[in-house]
Amino acid sequence: MVEARRVVVKVGSSSLTTAAGGLDADRVDALVDVLVKAREDREIVLVSSGAIAAGLAPLGLPRRPRDLARQQAAASVGQGLLVARYTASFARYGIRVGQVLLTSDDVSRRAHYRNAYRTLDQLLAMGALPVVNENDTVATDEIRFGDNDRLAALVAHLVRADLLVLLSDVDGLYDGDPRTPGTSLIAEVTGPRDLEGVSIGSAGKAGVGTGGMVTKVEAAAIATGAGVPVVLTSAVHAADALAGRPTGTHFHRTGKRSADRLLWLAHASAPRGILRLDAGAVRAVTQRHSSLLPAGLTGVEGDFAAGDPVDLVDESGVAVARGLVNYDARELPRLLGRSTRELAAELGAAYEREVVHRDDLVLLRRQGLTG
């Protein structure tokens, strides 16, 4: 951790705002002070929640709304306040910030993934500090990350970070409810077995965010599976985490680093439909890592367009892979079970292509720290 040269830091809403909504300037400044110090010998990317929470009070909302439309309205007001607060706070040190708002669509598609990486990498090269958040003002239920813990894990993979630091209102992962006497902090997690029998809570204290300990452990599974170690601790211990001093819970790497955007496809996209495969197609996709051809299709469900993510399911209905489909849903029924040569002869050369190309396909396996 001391040797990490590029670090992604995620901070939750509860560490930046009051329970009633509205930014706490002192908390923001305290976090910025720590990040500026850590930035002396490494690059920092900040993934910050808080847009919706910051917009509650200005809009007269007593609590975080449940409906998407009002969440988007609160985010629209709050995101400007959040980035303005960061801009002013970092300006005390002469540091510029760059706002980067993402949806899952922005990074699960190949060209968008490259653009997101180039933007973040260039901001760092030019001495700016990227502040990343989900684009809540336009994200629909289908293209939302759902929580910024998962977004942070995926950003850490995207920017090829050496470390992910998750800052919460709890100082680490406990083997039970930390408010219950007798529970203990789990200082290190080397793999799923270390969490067997551990009861992981679901909600934070402040009630202004969407995350909880479950989402943080899931995020740690994604990051460590992609070769990025994780430290989970409270915001008040951020300086210790970034200085490499023992604090919170350290999740060790469980997989190898890759530069593969398909991690986003697996963890950040929501399927818009289902493609049903015969046994031969399942073997071709899962064992030979082949593209999915029309000949292996037995059924189509959902309303999707070319380029949307879809799940590939076996004959028992179990999703075995996810991919970006090359056809609209309305085109596929007449292609079921037919060869590309036959389709090209009947319908034209445009139909001599894969339903899902192997470069746009990821296998779905139960993996990581949660199972």
C-alpha cells in the first residue's frame, strides 16, 4: 500500500453530508486535506457520492426520495453543489478538479470504455484530480451502477489503480454488528473462506446513501478479483489508510490485473433481454470461448436494440454469459437455429455475422469474496 502510485479513493454520502441533507463543508475540507497530502507522491482519483444527499435540503426534501424522478432532480441540484464544494476546497492548494460522470453504458461499450480511460488518464497527466460520480441525473434503472462502491471498484480497474480505499462511516468489516458487544474487527481478508459465517449488515448509519457493508464487500470482491487490493475504513482514518498504516480491513488480491473492459460488462450492466442457447452453443461459448451464432439460438426474450447487453442462458434457464448483441430483438426470431451461410444467401451479407461476438462476451461465474 505504501508503494501504490495510483490510488482510487471512494467516499460515501454519510461522510460528506448531514443526515438531513446538505454538504458539511468541514467534512469535505478535512477529506481534501488528507487527499492533498497523499497526492504528494501518488496520483489520486476520487469517487464521491453525495450528489443526491446534497440536493435534498435545497429542494425541501426531508429524506432521500424513493422514486427515480425525484432522485434525479435532487442529483441535478446536488451535483453542482458537490463539485463546486470540491473545486473551492482543492483550490486552497492550487489544485484543479475535473468532474467525470459515468453510467454503465459509458464503459461497457468498447469505444466508450476507451474514451473514459483516456479522459481520466489525461486529467491525471495534466495535474488535475478527477472527481467521479454516477450520472444520476440521466441514469435509468437499467443503466445504473446502483451504488458508488461498485463504481469505485470498476474505476480502480479502469484506471489500473494500485489500491482502492473505501471510506465509510464504519471503521472496517466486523464479524457481526459492530454495535453489539463482543464483535471483532476483521483486519485482513485473503479470500472468500475468511468471510464464512460472517454476518454482514446492509445499512449505514446516516440513511442518505444507497450503500452498506454488503455493497462494500461486493466491491472489494470485484476489485481484488481484478488484482487491486482494497482497504476499507472510516473517513476519519483516511490519512492512515493512504499512508499505509494499519487501519480498517485489508482485502488482499484474489485475481490478476487485466485491462479488460468486460469486467464492466459483467458487473456494471443490466441485461435488457435473454438469449436461450442449445447445449452445443453453451459448450461453444463457455468452453471454446467462441462467438454466439444464430444456429445455437433456441429462443429470444425482451425488448432490446443492437449493442445492448443481454444474458445468454442454458437449457435450464441459468445465465452462463453476458454479451453485447448485434441484432435488435425483433430481428432474431427468424434467425433461430439457422446457419450464417443460409441467412446470408436469403437475407444478404449483413446477416452473415455473429449474434454476440466473442470480444463482446463475458462468462458469468460465481466469484469473489461473497460467493
